[in-house]
Amino acid sequence: MTTSWTDDNYVRRFWGCLDYGIRRGCTFFEWYDPRVCKRLKIVIPRLLK
């Protein structure tokens, strides 16, 4: 499991193959939790600065 840090999916966790995003052969991907509310998407990046 890993955490997404992109602007669109900030702090969303997901399951993926170890080669996901690196090699073309593996495409396994599944979100683990619901999306973070809009307010947290604003607050969390500010806290991390």
C-alpha cells in the first residue's frame, strides 16, 4: 500500500503492484479509502510546509 501525493488525489491510499507506474506489464491498482474532503486537501499541504 502506498499514498498518493498528487494534487488530484492528495493523501489517498491505494494498493498497486510493486511495478505499477514503472513498467507497462502490471496494471493492478485499487483505491483503499474514500476521498479526503475538500477542506483537508487545503489544510494538509499547509501543515506539511
